[in-house]
Amino acid sequence: MDKLIISGNSKISGSVNVHGSKNSALPIIVSSLLSEKSLYLSNVPNVVDVLNLIKLLKNYGVKIAHNKNKLQINPEKINNLSADYDVVRKMRASILILGPLLSRFGEARISLPGGCAIGTRPIDIHLSGLSKLGANFEIQNGFVVGSVKSKLVGNKIKLPFPSVGATENILMASVLAKGETKIINAAREPEIEDLSNCLIKMGAKIEGQGSNTIYVQGVTTLKKAQHQIISDRIVAGTFIIAALILNSNLEIKKFNTLYLKSLINILKKMGANLKINENSIKVLKGPKLKSTSVSTSPYPGFPTDLQAQLMSLMCLSNGKSKIKETIFENRFMHVPELNRLGANITVEKDTATILGNQKFKGAQVMASDLRASISLVLAAMNANGQTTLNRVYHLDRGYENIEKTLSSLGVKIKRKKN
Ligand code: UD1
């Protein structure tokens, strides 16, 4: 497994272009399964989750040409409707194939994500929503096997929680369902809007995307389409926080700053000096930031995917900060590792208390998930001395060429291949 060796006391400067959004690219690539016609995508991030999804679709018989950040997907012939444990284990987003396959072929089979029982967390909202459209599910040898008697039929579906994945799955399934589907309490994340916009280009009839009620009028056929994936708001937010952690001037470019309103508001409250344009932000160095308290919540609230990065920043600001994590249980796996780097963070139930004014010191640390990993990189760049980050593959799932980008900004970072 690869390691990253990071020298501390870094300063960064210049500008960085934000790459395409992983969380938009994944459902949009999956949505190609709905159609027999080609889908051309640009601004596709070259990250491991996307590469794994491409492999999965190729296993189904889908023809895909991949050139840098462009994909040409030809889903005309599908010869396999099953996703195995190996793929699902690596990437929870594989669950999204259920909706399109059930809608187009009336059957789909996907390995249960580890430790999940049907009807309970974490795919209950997906399955109950798809059932309301007429799909039936059973568990066979560790697989969820879905089938539809004749054709999915539109319905009114009220989600108990605005799950991003469940909204996407039900939305995709309803595109070819008969009649109208109304998704109430839908997730409002920009990635759902991006998926809807791509589906509309493919011929779907969707209204209300980006609000909490989405209406879909079923259609019978889809057409060839081209779509540019939006840029990754979480990657953009990560670079903004990186500049603040290193008290450096940095311009973060090519992303829609409206999508980061919640982060921008919090950073401004902490005293950050930010110059905000429509598609770029300049971070300017300034005095030490103030502490604050934050709760993660569904969009437009503060994203759980930026929680770990903000925590690294809070370790360096003046005073005591708090972060309440309301979206995922156990999403504080970075805390013991940040403490190894010199942080002083305690966790009680869903809330972390972060003592500020700490000094990070280089150490050996272990990446546990994607966002946890990047929070450790951020702390390591600021630390005194050298840090070795083990299990880098988590980072590669969502950040394109992270060490090349950081090197180009002035960080001493190198990858050791194992
Ligand atoms: C997506 C994002 C992920 C982000 C998350 C929340 C992708 C590929 N991933 O994940 O980066 O952190 O949104 O913004 O877009 N839940 C259930 N039952 C379900 C579905 C979800 O209980 O059927 C629970 C989950 O366990 C979790 C919460 O709902 O506690 C949020 O999950 P969800 O919004 O579905 O996140 P994902 O789509 O998995």
C-alpha cells in the first residue's frame, strides 16, 4: 500500500483549478445504464472511485472510451445484471445501479453492502422508495435481488431522511417509469441537480431538482446526450482550508462558489480573509482565526464531507471549537490520528470538542477514510517535522493527483509505492 511522506512547515502560493465532482460523476455515469444511446461526459475526475465504476460498467458489457477527463459511454448492450461483493465493498455508490437497471430491464442483483440487513440501515430508504415504484426485493446468498413484474409505475414517495443516494436512485428509476413520480423530502445537494440536468439532456422530464420536491414524468425512450460534470465543491473547500491552515495566499478556481455558502459563512465568522467571485475564491493570509461551533446537516447545511478538514483548522484557531456530526455515526475516525499529530480533541457521542492554539508535530498516521485522510494531510503540511501517511488509497478515491497538485503549490510531499 502506498504511503505519503509530507514535510511540515509548508507555505503554498499560486492558484489551483478544481477538478470534476466525484459525487456528481458517479450517479451520472450510472445513469447511462438507463439508455441505449451514448452519453458523452467531460470534466470527469480521474479518481479511483470513478475508475472502479468504469470497470463495473465494462463488466456489464457497456463500452466506454476514457480519454483524460472525457468519457464516451455506449450502454446499448448489457450482458450481466449483477454487481459482486468485491465492487460494492469498495464503493457504496454501486448501489445506484439498482434504479436504472430495474427501470430499463426489470431486474437487478447487487451484493449487500457489508453488515447490512434488508429493511434497516443503510439501504432501507433506497429499497423502500424503489418498492413504491413497483420493484420487489429479496435476499439471496448475500445479494439483494430486485425484480419488476411488468414496468415500474410512478408514485408519491416521501423520504424519511433526505438521503443523497436514495434520492438519486429513485430519481433515475422514475425516468422510465409509467406516469408521474413525486419525491418528497428529496436531497437538495448540487450533485442531484447536476444528475437531473444530465437526465433532462438525455430526454427525461424532471422538475424541482435542487428543491425538496422533485417531479418526474416518465418517458419511454432516451436519446444521445453530452454533459459537463460540475466541479467538486468538497475539493474546492479542502483547498480553501489548506490555505488557511498554512496562512498562505491561494486562489481556488473553476468552481461554483454558491455551492460552498455554508463553509464560506463559517470561515468568515472565524475571521478568514476571503475574496469571493462567482467561480473562484482568493484566500489571503491574516491574523489567527477564532474558534466556532458547527453542526453538519444536509445541503444547504454544512457538509459532513468537510467536517474533518475544518477540524484540522480548528486545532490551530484561538479558543475552543465544537463540531456536531448529525449525518453519519462514527465519522470521527480522524480524531485519534489528529491527536497523534498533537491535536487536543475529545469526542462525546456525536460531538467533538477541539482545543485551539495547538502545534502539530509530524508522526506516523493511518488514513481511515477519504475525508479523514485529507484532514491528516492538511495537519501534516502545517506540522513541525515529517509525517508519514499510511493507506493512501483512501485519498486516491476522491482527490485527483493530490501529491502532484500540492507539490505544484509548494508543499514537499512524495509518494512511496509499496
Ligand atoms: C453521499 C455522498 C457522501 C456524503 C453523503 C452525505 C456520494 C457518492 N456520496 O453519500 O460523500 O458524505 O452523501 O452528504 O454522493 N441512510 C440510511 N438508509 C438509506 C440511506 C442512507 O439510513 O437507505 C443514512 C446513512 O447511513 C447516513 C445518512 O443516511 O447516516 C446519509 O446518507 P446518504 O445521504 O444516503 O449518503 P450517501 O448517498 O451514501
